[in-house]
Amino acid sequence: MDNNPIWYNDVLGDDVINGDREDADWKKAKMDAINDGLTKFKDKHNINDETNRKGFLKGGGEKKDWDKYKKIKDRSKKASRDYKYAEEQAEITQGVIDRWKVTSPNLYDEVDKQVTDFVLTTRTAGRMGNSFGATTPDFSGDRNNAEAPSRIKVIIAKEVNLSSKDDETSQFSLNHEAGHFLYIVKYTCEYVKFYFDAKASGTYVKGGHGEMNESGKVAEKLGQMKDIEKGNLIIKETGN
């Protein structure tokens, strides 16, 4: 949160967003642009899929052009691999979102209706160190007069078990992260002041679960619940 990144200008808000889908779409656009450039280069230099270096040079082609072709071709292969992985990841994340909507419909709707977007990505638990999930606090405007950002990034292990508590956390882990999100969105100014004051005094506990961290208290509360009662979620500035 120290760098206060503003990722996108989302004028609509009101979304649980598949962050991995955004990444996959970006990687597809990159792949398409590289492949388009490769096609144009091949057309310009009369190269087809059967052309080899010896035949290209024998036909009057220059070594520097062949070397450039190989580099573009390698970039194309890498872009295709990156997109394939990103697309697979996006499908996993969408599956988590779809199941969450079913298993915790009221909490999902509460998150979904916030002006700030809940941008979810998933990763293998083993790639997340000691964490099974994380919410990245953020804000817009000046830190002394902070307002809710347009987006907050949330990551959850793709092994998350939404229908029951996760063994790794003894909680409904995605609901736990939703608790962090909902507190920070509702009390952005208060949370930002707490965060920077705690950082300055050396009392901030990484992970959002210090004794005075109200977002952590809300996260712990929602992490024990499979769902909330519709329209009956009370989040207070302090004393949660």
C-alpha cells in the first residue's frame, strides 16, 4: 500500500473480477501482436514454415534478416506458452468465483455491490509461501484524506475449499479475505491512518492480524461463517 498503486479507472465498479482473466486477455493481445508481426516479416522476406536457413541464404536472403526472423519466432513461441498458462489459470479462477457465488451467495453479493472492485487471482498454495490467501490494501487520493480505491487485489490458493473450512486455515479462507476487503473499503481513511501510524511506530503486524487491526478482526469473523444473513452484516470502525 505504501506506493498507492492505482491499477485501472473503472467507472462502473460493482464487480467481483477475475484478475487472471484480465491477465490472460492481455497476454492474448500480446501474442496476437507478435504473431501478426511474424506473419508480416515472413511475407516480406518470402519465408514459409518449410524454409530453412540454408535455403533462405541461398535464395539471396541476408543473415541479419534470418537472425531477426528466429528471434521473432522464439518470441512467438514464448508468447503462446504464456497465454496458454494464463488461460488455464483464468479458467481455474472463474471456477472459484462461480462456486463462491453458490456456496456464499449473500457474502458474494455484499462484496459484489461495493463500489470498489474485488479483483481475484488464484495460485497454487505451494507458490504462496506460508500464505493461503492475501488482500492487498490500497486507497485513492492523499493518504491524509484517503478514499476507497477503484480496485483491491485479492489472491487465494486455488485449492480453496469453499463448501467447508480449509484444513490449512481452519476457516472459510475466501470469506476471510472478503472480511479484510469489506473493512478496508468501508473505513478506508481510518484504515490508512492506522496502517501508516502502525508502520511508523513499528507495531504493524504483517498479514493484517495485529491486535489493533480491525480488518483482521472482521476477516476472522467472516472466516468462521459459510455465509452471512442477507442484509445483516454489521462492520464497525472499531470493536469488531
